[in-house]
Amino acid sequence: MYRGMLMFRKLIGPIGGGGKVLIFGVCMVMALVMTGCATSAVKSAGPVFFPPAPDLPRVQYLTTISGVDDVQPKKSSFWLWLFGKEEEQRNVSIYKPYGVTVNKGKIYVCDLGGRIAVIDPGKRTFTFLGGKELKGLKKPLNVVFDADDNMYVADIERKLVLVYGPDGLPLLQIGAGMNLKPGDVGVDAEYIYLLDMAGNDIKLFDRKTGALARSIGKLDENNKGLALPTSMTFDARGAIYVTNITGSNVVKLDRDGHVISSFGKLGDGFGDFARPKGIAVGPDGRIYIVDNGMQQVDIFNEEGRLLMPFGAPGLVTGSLNLPVGIAVTRDMIPYFNQYADPSFELDSLIFVTNQFGNAKLSVYGLGLKKGVDYDKVYGTESQPPEKKEPDIKPDSDSKK
């Protein structure tokens, strides 16, 4: 039985700070929404926070972005009469989103309709890269960038990772003739990392030549490793986090493929997963996991301890609807501050894609209520985080 159909509540503590962190969670009662209502079209009576009052807020739902009209300023009637309606640009929206990433102030959303939406909030533009701009693109699941702005796209229909230069011209095709099922992609200074859902492993290809170097992450004799992996991400120390469907868990690997740790299991308890999909590591080291089955995002600390969920069905505004991809960043906060409650200070932005309904990209903000000492309220003692030397040397141009 889905956790989203249960109502429960536990003690809450602040996510941040070093001291003892109390787990908190709220799931509201609701059956799965079977209609495609546009959450962006419904006005909320006030700001939507997770957890809700009387608990102190940690995440605020900010807005949704689904198409051109959500970003670009609408033209006046006189302007339209003078210059025309620009039919190609108006009312253009994402069809069925999957992965999402952020690169240099722009949001990139993979659309299973065979294109990538490019959203530039600063310039208030919304465009698509498709067959004309990205030759050969068919069904992109995830996209990442390197330090030179080369684009790496996991195309599940082409069974390839397609590499494009900053000008959109094709550079490499990774995995040709290998009958792969690329679910995700990453890149560092040496290798392109292809998450192969068919091979249940991560294949490393030489970044310059495209030649296969080795594979990592396969199940070992102790049944540790990858089984139907869906998404992956890298932390600041270079460790790889992968979501597994078969084990309903998250596996942490080093760059050589050794399993460092894992957490989660199939279930409806606190910290369990139904169907883990997208995963991201925030700038503060917290791990964000999209549970497609529970239709929520779970936030974990670096030790794999659940801190809080948010976005579960039950709200008219702010709920997720078959979520898949996620990205966390501190870029673009000045733009999205306009949607934040004046009493709430944003620390990070969380972008989550939805495959059902009209709210294709939900935007949330992680933060704190201004002027409130969360540690004092919850009786915890805040300590500075322990400083540790990186156990894995980070790659400066890794974008995933």
C-alpha cells in the first residue's frame, strides 16, 4: 500500500547543522490523481511549505514551468496586432519530460518527444533543441555538460550517448553497435560514464576517442552492485550514486566501481522506496531522490539517513505527478526569489520533472524561515560540520 495513501507524522528537526538531526516526515492521504489538471493554473491560498504549519518550513513550492508562456512575457494586444501572433513560439510546451540539469544559468529538460527544452530565466527565454539543432536526437533521457559546454545526451531510442559541441554540431557517438540501453550519462576529465540499464552496470568510455575502457558496478558474489539501475549522479568528492529499481535502493560507488555503501529498500516505511528514479546531490552534500511510485522527493543526509520528504499527492498546488528527474542548484536564486514568501530565505533550488498533468517542471526552494533559530526551537545543538579531506579526488569539469 502506497505511503502516499497513509497519514503519519514524526518528530521534526532541522535538516542543516551538524548536531543531532531528528527525522521528520509528512505524507497526506490521497489516491493517485488520474486527471491531467494543470497545477500551475490553480492559485494557492498562500505559500505552500513542507512541512506544513505549525512545523517550521524547510521547502517551499515556488512555481511550475511547462512552456513558453511560463517564462516569456506575454505580448500586448497592440503588439500582436502590429507584428502577428508568432504561432511557432506561443503555447509551445514540453510534451513528456524526463531528466533535467542546470548549466550556466540555463535549465535543460529532456523531452521524450525528441527534443531538449532550454529555459533561460535570466533572459526569460524558452526554446527547444531538436532534430535541426541536434542532428540525430530521437528520445533523450538525460543530459549533462562538461567544462567546455559540450553536451552529452543519453538517447534510449538510438541506444547511444550523443555528444555535441557548443555549436550543436555532433562530435561523437558512444556505444555504437553494442545494443546498450543508456539511462543516464556523466562525464569527467577522462571518461564518459554511460549507465547501461540493459547491462546493469556503468560503462566507461574514453572521452576523446569514444573507446570502451571498462565496466563497473556489476553485482558481485555478495549481491552488491547494480540491478536495473535508472539514474546516477556524482558528489563533490567524485563518488557515484545510482538508483536501483530491483533493490529499491541507492548504491554508492567509487570511481573504480567498489561499493562504498547503500541505503533504502522496497516498502512503505520511513526511508523506504517504491520506485526510485532521478537522483541529485545538492551543493551541501544532501542526497535528493525522486520516488516515482510514492510521487515525492526524499532528502537524505550523506550517511543515507532520511531527513524529510516533500511533494507527495494531497495538495492542489505543490504536489508532484509521476515525477522522474531532478536537479539541485544555487544558480538562479535571484530570479526565483520573486516566488518565495518574504519570510523564507532560499538556500537552493530544486527542479523536478513530472510526466503527468500540465505542470511539467516543478520548482521548489530549500531554505529557512528568516530570523528563526531552528536549532533553538527544536532543542538541538548546532555544530560546525566536520572537515574532512576528500576521499576521492574531484574532477573540476564533471557536471553530473
